[in-house]
Amino acid sequence: MNIEVSGIIGLLILIADIWAIINVIQSSADTLKKVLWIVAILILPVVGLVAWFFFGPRG
């Protein structure tokens, strides 16, 4: 049971990270900021996602 719940949570985090990266790429921010946000999301999936949600570039 614990493995299944962890797998579902991990999948949801992966989907949210992919969605955040796509939104960063489509934003009007300059290239350096886009790269920094993508790296932050990839290295720190949960923290990077939350930080992007509150502070990241918008479309």
C-alpha cells in the first residue's frame, strides 16, 4: 500500500513539474531566467515547483 501511494504522489509531482517547465518555456521572460527556473524545478522538484508557483515568470 505504501509503495502505491508513493508512486502516485511521485507521478503527480512529475506531471506538475512538466506543466511548470512548459509554462516557463512559454513565458515572456528572458532566456537566462527561463534556464534558471527550469534548473531549479529539475533539481528541487517540490521546492522548485512551489517557488515557481509563487515567484515564477508568467505568460
